[in-house]
Amino acid sequence: MKVLVLGGTAEARALAAALLAVEMDVVSSLAGRVSNPTLPPGPVRVGGFGGVAGLVAYLRAEPVDAVVDATHPFAAQMSGNAAAACASGGVPLVRLARPGWGAHADAANWTWVRDTAGVLAAGASCRRPCLTTGRQTLAEFLPWAERPVLARVVDPPAFALPAAWRLLTSRGPYEVAGERRILADHGADLLVTKDSGGAHTEAKLAAARELGVPVVVIARPDPPAGVATVSDVPSVMIWLATMGGRRS
Ligand code: NAP
């Protein structure tokens, strides 16, 4: 059985390793967005497929027997394309999505918003925000161009940052002590994050609580309808085993 893992996450890398360990035929796919990405083990392809039609053609050409959408919870375009392409090509699809931070002990103290507009409204009176929402949506925060924004990203954005902004390039995982230092050094009075979930970038939330820094969380986009979702690698393995049983 050939499995395509749509990746770009730690979970996708762990899944590729688990599939290889049971000698499954696996190919991991990365968007090619970041320079020097952490690669999963095993075969990797890089770059977009060319929309739904391109993915349908890829699934047929390989051919692929099953797809695991293990992309980041905010990679909504890719997840939607995978749902449409698999439905069209009759290829089984499961979504692997780590749980969000909704059950975090501090979640009730955070301000939850749907998008950047929600952040701008919720943080209207903040003076020294710290943005950890990624490079792709950074330009949406330009209404805050006059404020001393600290923006942490993996790779620098393509546009010139306002003079008042400071860019911090780094890649998780992070620890609480370092996160506390970053927020304190900046004198942050707001931390902005996506509901990425998982442990890699969770430490900033504890650091914010310790320093009394308010947190604004952008909620996850809705997942594509009708796609089975699991939250860990063992559940994907069970899903694939069930599928293998059905096929034989
Ligand atoms: P997106 O907006 O949902 O996808 C935009 C386009 O990028 C897709 O239509 C597809 O191009 C291509 N693409 C995305 N993921 C791909 C993959 N795994 N393999 C091949 N092509 C892919 O995606 P995004 O939010 O830019 O995320 C890009 C990648 O970064 C994903 O792999 C995701 O897991 C990872 N990532 C995203 C975030 C985030 O916050 N969004 C955070 C961490 C990691 P075509 O239409 O041409 O096929």
C-alpha cells in the first residue's frame, strides 16, 4: 500500500517514521515554504501539486492508495484540496491533527478570535505586542506599524518591516525560561498566537501567564467536512490497518 503523507509538521515526521518502521511504502510531501526544513525520514517530494486537479493527477500517477493529511491545523487550503482530490479520485483520506489548546488550563483567560481582524480589535489598546502567528499573515498586522512589535517567525517575510518592528527568526521547540526572557525583554503587553496546539510552541503560554501578559488566540479554521480526523500517530496506523484489511 502506498501512503502519501501531507506534511510540514512534527506529527507528519513521526508518522513517516512509524510507517517506515512497518515497511510501508510512504512518500512525504512538503510545500517548500521554509528554507532548510526539518525533513521527515524516507522519500520526500517538495512543492505544490497544482491545486485539486494537480493532486488528483499525482494520486493517479503514483498511484497512491491512501492519503494522510498531517499538515498544520492552519493549512486550510491544502486540507481542502486534499479532501476534494481524494473524494474525486476515490482515495481514502484521514486527517491527523494534534489537539488544539482549548483544553489548556489557562484557555479560559485568553481572548479567542477568528482571524487577524479579531486580533487587531482585541489588541487595539496594546502598546508592545509580540506576534507569533507566522510570516504569511504578518503583513495583516501593518495597522500596528507605529507600535514596537516583536514578530517571531521561522523565515523572514518578503516585505520590508516597519522601522518600529523587531524580527526574531527561530524555530521551536521552545522552553518556558527562554520564552519568559523574550517577552520580558520586549516588555510585551500582548502575546498573539494561533491555536497551533502541541508541545513545540506551548511554552510561551506558561511564560505569558507567569508575567501576566494577556494572550490573544486565533481559533483554527474549520476542517473540511466529511473527513475522518484522528489526533495521534497510533490512530493513523489503526486506520491504515483497517483499510488494509478491507482491501485484502
Ligand atoms: P496552505 O495555505 O493550506 O496551502 C497553500 C498551497 O501550498 C496548497 O494549495 C499547496 O499548493 C501547497 N501546499 C501546502 N502544504 C503542502 C504540502 N504539505 N505538500 C505540498 N504542497 C503543499 O498551506 P500553508 O498554511 O501555507 O502551509 C504550508 C506548509 O507549511 C504545510 O505543509 C503546513 O503543514 C506547514 N505549516 C503551516 C503552518 C501554518 O501556520 N499555516 C505552520 C507550520 C507548518 P498546490 O495547490 O499547488 O498543491
